[in-house]
Amino acid sequence: MATIRQAMVATPVLEGERRPFPGREGLFNSLAAVVPEAEIELALPLIERVAELKASRDAVVVAHNYQVPLITAGIADFVGDSLAMARFASRCQAPVIVVCGVHFMAESVKLLCPSKTVLLPNLAAGCSLAESIAPQDIRALRRSHPDTPVITYVNTPAAVKAESDICCTSANAVAVARSLNARRLIMVPDRHLAEHVARSTGLEIIHSGGQCEVHAKYAGTDVAAYREAMGAVVLAHPECPRDVQERADFVGSTGAMDEYLETRRPRRVLLLTECSMADNVSVRHPEIEFLKPCNLCGFMKAITIEGVAQVLEGLCNRIEIDPLLAARARRPIERMLAL
Ligand code: 13P
Ligand code: SF4
């Protein structure tokens, strides 16, 4: 159990930053509550193969909270939200980094570690938010709202970040908005995150109307039913619609949700975010009852242990960014990390 906890609280392991293979028994013990035995048995040879490949390639695996427990507990050296992943990358020593997450996350790692080999096990792992905005949209917003600072959510391609003043994640969006000392801001692309920041700060926020196809499916009526009829504590991601956020007990990034559950340990919880988040918390806290519904992100689920083994074997699916573009896109991320 201690080994898994280490992965989830996002502390890199020394000896490079690699977390040792938890061992067959360790894996069965920790995953018993959330993964069927047959599935663990089936995955074990691949998990062992990835451990060998990580050692021979001097590689680390960084995973988002939406990856399945076989990845977060079985092969990841670091697990966290988008902000924690970027912070990990900014101080990572390993020459090869495999990102178990979506394309924009791998791009952020490459921007922060330009000299390292950054691998994404499936290059088709995109994001509906990232696809909702293009660089020319930012330029048009700047023309319509001159002298208004632009905050770009990290869920965007590098070319969009390059047009921005500063980046944010769902964990620090309010702090980033306040740091700019402006009355009016442009925050793209997610409308629900932007409106959450506007409500939290009282600032005027212009957004581009994007939505996450996973979180936009939740509705406020679901929250009321689960909260009142089942006595569940409701935690919602800020990408959820406004009526969901207003009825929830807590709104925060996946990292903030994790911290809330770690410290408060509610008995029964409705977690309005991607399904694997609850499974990952269950690994450490089988005593917390997670109610359904939850929604799956098909992009996150495009990452598999087999894919990780393949990219480590062939050092393929490398993330490459034009150096001139990278220099422009790196600035807003570094500005965010400096806050
Ligand atoms: P976090 O910022 O909480 O990691 O979430 C990223 C994401 O993709 C949410 O859908
Ligand atoms: Fe993108 Fe939504 Fe999937 Fe997060 S959950 S990666 S925002 S599509």
C-alpha cells in the first residue's frame, strides 16, 4: 500500500526518479479492491517488461490521474494532475520520459524538457478542448479586446500557447487570473473553467466557448439526486457545467480532489470527473464508497501498457516541436510555473 501511495502523492522516487517495480504480491495486494485478479495476471508480464525497459532506457513514466490503476500503480513513477505533471517535468533528470496522458500533456513536458526524448504511447490521444481552438482564434480575440491579457488553459496545442501571455491549469486558474492585476481577461478555451474563475474572482472573463466532452455530460439534476437521496459528498471538476459546480460540495482539479479526499475521507462520494480518478483513490482508500455515474475519456483510454512497452522498445512516437514555436510556447508555461 505504501508504494502505491507514493505514486499518487506525486513524489518522484530517487535513484533517478524511478519507482521500483512493486512486485507481483505488492501489485495484487494494492489493486485487489479495483482490478479483477485475472486482469492483473494478464497484465503482469507486460508490467515486468516495462520495468526492464525503463531501467535499460533510463526512462521514467509520468501519468495523469485519469490513467487506469494498472498504469498508475503498475508502471508510473509519478502520478498527478496537469500542473503536477508539468512541475515534475520541469525538474526531471531522466533522459527519456514516457507520458501516460494526452497529447497536450506530452507537448508540455517536451516544452519544459527540450533536450529530452519525450514519448507518447498513442499519438492519437487528443483532447476535445485542445481541438476547439486555433492560434488565429487568439489573434482575433486580441483584435476584438485590445490590451486584455490572454490566459490559455494547458489543454491546448503548443501553437495556441505561443499566442498567450500565461498558461493555467484547473489547479491554479484562479491564482493565475488574480496575478495579472487586470479587471478583464481572456481565458481560453474552456467556458466552464472561465466562468468558474469569473465567479471566484469577480473579474470579467472572455472565453471561446470550448467544452470538455467528458465533463460537459454531467447535469445539475444528477447532483441533487445523489446528494439528497444518497447522502453523498459531491466533488466536481471545474470543467463541469455551472449548475453542477453550484450544487457540488467542492470544485477543484483532480489533484485538489485527491487532497480533499485524502484529508477529509468522506464515507460516500460522487466524483464528477473521469472514471479512473475514483479507481485510483480507491487503491489507497477502499473504505470510501464511490457512486456512479462517471464518464470515460476515450482519449486518455487510448494509452495502454502495451503502448508504453512499444514506445520504450522502439523509442518511437517522439514529441517534436519546431524550436522557434517551442521558444514562444514555453514562455507562458514557465511564467505560470514561476507563480
Ligand atoms: P487536471 O487539470 O485536473 O489534471 O485535469 C486535466 C483534464 O484534462 C481534465 O479533464
Ligand atoms: Fe480533454 Fe476532457 Fe479528456 Fe480532459 S477529460 S483530456 S479535457 S477530453
